[in-house]
Amino acid sequence: MEKISIIYEDEWLIAVHKPAGLLVHQTHRQSGSGATLVDWLIRRYPQIANVGDDPKTRPGIVHRLDKETSGILLVAKSQECFDYLKSLFKSKEIKKTYLALVFGRVTPKTGVVSKPIGLKSGTVKRTVHTKKLLKEATTAYRVLEYFKNKDNEFSFLELRPQTGRTHQLRVHLASINHPIVGDRLYGSKTHPNWVSRLMLHAYALEFSLREGGRLKLEADPPEDFQNTMRSVKNISICYNS
């Protein structure tokens, strides 16, 4: 597993680069599943222990990333900062950008997936094919590159979620028959042997600061993501039309 790193810090927030494979915090379903990002944070920033809407479980954590997803996660150092950032997410004033490698040739090259997401009965999976706990969900995408080899076609995408539903990007892409490479929950159970992880990375966040001005944070994909991209490029023809 890649190491956790700090990509930005000031007196009121921390931006962490979370590696794939690391759970952000313990959940009832995943209790006892090993070290978490929260464990790491509390050791370094004990002052966040009472920050947040559930500080006992997720102190300072403003939003979430799936265990299998790498990328930027914001952590508040104070309740005031937490409330401010939470309000930005709720009002959709934080611009989020992800990178993903998916199966198939996604067309058109730009588009929007707007499908409500709910809970699949009897499971923890999310789906667009249910009426249970449905919530609106919208994802904009742009194709960056296409790849093709003798077995498969792939598309490398930039994703901009307009809402923040659990597993939103994974569910939306699977719903248009382009599941994310490495996604064994919403895609195929078997993947090429060169795939080592879920190919989804939280690349950038941009938002307004309380004191004025805007902050844009970016985190390049970690080495395991880049290694998989090198593998698909080595066995494929790259084309953009």
C-alpha cells in the first residue's frame, strides 16, 4: 500500500492524499478490519478528536472516499472549519474532479449521467434500479483517451460529480455499461492480471476560503494507479477519435 501524505495544511484544515486500500474510518460492517486513516490522523492531530458530526467514529472527516479509492480527503481542525466545509459540500460549492479507467469506448466524448441512486434491497450495494431510499445523483464526464487491445477497449475519463452519493461514480459508470476497471462490486468479478486496484482517483478539489480567495488542491495518481495505466498503454493502441 502507498503511504499516506499531507498535500496541504493551514491553521484550520488538512488535505490528505489517501492511498487505495485504506479504510477512512471503522464502520459497523467493517469493524476490526485493521488500521484506518482516522487512526493515523488522531496520532498526529489529537486536537481533532472532538471535531465533526460523529467525532467518536470520524473525527474531523468532512467527506468520504471508498476504501478502494485513492486521492484527496479534507480534514477539519476545528468545529467551525468543519461546519463551513460541510456547508460547501451540501450547497455543491466544492468542485470535485476524479480520474477513472473504465471498460469500453465511452461515447459521446462528453456527457452527463443523471440517474437517482438508491439502496439495493438486502445488500449494501447501491443501484439505479430501485425505489428504496432514492436520491438524485448527477455525474459529468469527459473522455481523455481511448485504448484498444485484442481483448478489450478502455476509456480514460475525467469525472465531475455534481452530487456526493455513496459509490456514485461506480454505480453511474456501471449503469451505462462502462464499469470502472478493478471494480469487483459493480463490475466483473474477474479482471486482467495487470489490474492491481480500483482505477478511481480523487484528483482535485477547488473551493472558496472563509477569508476570501479560492483554493485548488491537486494530487497526482499514486504509483499503483500509474503502474496500471502504463500496463494498459503497453498492451494497447491509444487513439482519441
